[in-house]
Amino acid sequence: MSEEGPAVAGDAMARGARGRCPRCGEGHLFDGYLTTARRCDNCGLDYAFIDSGDGPAVFVILGVSVVVCALALWLEVAYSPPIWVHFALWIPLILILCLPLLRILKGAMIGQQYRHRAAEGRLESHDLH
């Protein structure tokens, strides 16, 4: 990863959220919907450092579940609709909210990894003599 100034580094998260390279902001970050590319097609940044893990999914699940559960409970208490109404409303809403947010948050997390030079932990060997 190259050196960059603080103003440029602050943009890494926004670039990632847009699905762009966290370094140059021009190349594509994703090959598929959630599959990351091997490297930036513009500046050549190697994306081997990327490991967003389950973080984006956890944030999406927690956020969307609060919204959907609150709305479903309100609807049930206020109107007591049949169960098919709940299925017809909440399953599409969950998909509409989760799918775009998952890609956005994954890109943002990758941008943060790039900005902070996050990498897999390494143990250093020290002589104890």
C-alpha cells in the first residue's frame, strides 16, 4: 500500500462504499456483487489485504432486524393483519434493505482496512538469550 496524505486517506471509506478502489477511487473493487477483484484495474493496487469477514453482514443484520421487527410489531399491535400480510411486507423489505447495504458496508469496511493498513496478525520471534 502506498503512502498517502490525510485528506486522501479520509476518502478511502467513501470510495470503498461506492465500490471503487480505496486508493485511486477509479478502479472497480468488486468483480461480482460481493466478490472482490484481485487488483485495481486502474492503479494496480493488490487487494490481497482484503478480509472484511462477517463484519458487514453483522452490521446489516443488526440494523435491518431492528427496523423490520419494530415495524412488524407496530403493524401487529395496531391492525392485527393475517400472517400472509406480514410475509408479503417484511420479506421483500428485508431483501430491499439487506442486499444494497451489504455491498455498501463491505466496501466501506475494505476502505477502512486500507486506510488503517489493517493486516492479518503476525507473531514476531524474539531471542530470549
